Amino acid sequence: MSEHVLVERSGPLQVIRLNRPEKKNAITRAMYLDMKAALEEGDADESVRCHVMLGSPGAFSAGNDLADFLAVATGGEGGQEVYDFLLTLASCRKPLVSGADGIAVGIGTTIHLHCDLTLATPRTVFSTPFVDLGLVPEAASSLLAPMVIGHQRAFALLALGEGLPAQEAKAMGLIHGVVEPAELEGEVFGLADRLAAKPPEALRIARDLIRGPREHVLARIREEAVHFMERLKSEEARSAFMAFMSRK
Ligand SMILES: C/C=C/C(=O)SCCNC(=O)CCNC(=O)[C@H](O)C(C)(C)COP(=O)(O)OP(=O)(O)OC[C@H]1O[C@@H](n2cnc3c(N)ncnc32)[C@H](O)[C@@H]1OP(=O)(O)O
């Protein structure tokens, strides 16, 4: 386990905390592996009733590490860890509650589409500049976002790259609530504890019914991944990553 993902237990909750604040919690290949392993271990552990996902004060996540993307764009290895993590996330068997404060870019936004309850703060802005990076949507966001907020709002988010402030995201039904930064973790743990206290089998069946079949979500992740991997190696993407890495 890298020091950039902290996995803790809090009673029946398993807490996965992104812990790379100096890089705004940009997610590296090692961090995807850690998050995947934690979700699998929590799912397999009968005493875990709910997963909690958190970032740092001011930054849930700046999305995929762009140095890692640049490495792939210039002929190196990578990409499989993201894909494997997303398939695990989308098939997770236990409820997921997340809290986002501040920066939530790329996968730092799309992770929450797989969470059952998400809280954010007034300073949180969700954004997915995929197209500006020469990329395409991932995490089945091209399917899930239009389902939740409608085509045009999803298009503005995923294709135009417009930031979506937390209050608007709540009004659209994309997240459950907005609380002050100082209250975020307490409120997230409060929701997760309420879920953990429910009869687990009834909650599991209810969650499966509410989320619906997973096949089409997994199929969309696969479909997006084909395009995403091609785009990662494109000149459009390479120049966008280089522009970020060489900015002053
Ligand atoms: C499958 C997944 C796909 C995706 O997730 S696609 C999305 C990829 N992410 C992005 O395009 C976001 C890139 N980052 C930014 O645009 C900005 O950052 C922010 C708006 C998120 C924050 O800006 P500010 O508050 O001014 O912070 P700062 O000075 O830019 O960042 C602090 C340190 O964090 C590093 N960093 C930020 N984001 C990333 C990243 N995504 N990959 C690698 N490093 C990142 C910076 O370089 C810098 O580092 P140093 O202090 O050493 O200069």
C-alpha cells in the first residue's frame, strides 16, 4: 500500500482516503491499485458494512496523474490500473459514501457517479475537462451523467468542460448534499453509520434494485476504455499533457 492512499477502519466502515495533498490528490498508478485492493478487501470482509471515500481539505482529487498519462502518451506503460479500478468500483457490493471538498477533476468527479451518497462543500467544483485534454469520458460517465442530469447538462460537463459547483450539482441530483468544510467528514461518517446500522441483506437487495443491472455500466466502461486508450496516445492528448507539465 502506498502512503498516498490511507485505508482505515472505523467500526463497520472502511475508509479510503486519498492522501497526496501536495499534488492535489492526483491519482497515480499505485493509488489505483491501492483503491482497488481496498474495495475488494472491504467487500470480502463481513464486518465491513459500508465504504467511505474521502480526499484532503480543499482537494478531493485533481484526477489522473498527468505525468503518468504523459508516460503512456510517449510510449510507456499504464492505463490498465485505471480500468481495473473502475470495473471494481462499478461492481462494488457494499454501499459507498463519498465526501468531496474543493478540487474534483476528471476521475475526481466521475468516481462519485458510482457512490450511493455524496456530500460536497460550497467550494467544491466538479469538472471533467476530458475533451480539452484530447480524451473522452470514462467511468461510464457518458452513460451515467446523462441519465442523472440530462443530455445538455451532461454535455456541458463532459464535453464543454464547464465546471459544476456543488450547489448546482445538488440541485441536479448529482450529489446528496452540501455542507460546510468543517462538517464534511462528520456528516459523511454520519450517513455511512446510518447505512451500516441497517439490516445488511435488505440494504444489499435495495441497493441492487436502485442501481439496476451492472452489465450496461460495465460494458460502457469497456467501450469508453477502448477510445480512451487510443486517445491517450494521440497528438492532441500528448500536447495537452505536455502543456500542463511544462506550465510555469
Ligand atoms: C481516467 C482519469 C482521467 C482524468 O482524471 S482526466 C483529468 C486530469 N486532471 C487534470 O487535468 C487536472 C490538472 N490539474 C489542474 O488543472 C490544476 O492543478 C488544478 C485546477 C486541479 C489545481 O490548481 P491549483 O490549485 O492552482 O494547484 P496546482 O499548483 O496546479 O497543483 C499543485 C501541485 O499538484 C500538481 N498537480 C495537480 N494536478 C495534477 C495532475 N492531475 N497530475 C499531476 N500533477 C498534478 C501540480 O503540478 C502542482 O505540483 P507542483 O507543486 O510540484 O508544481
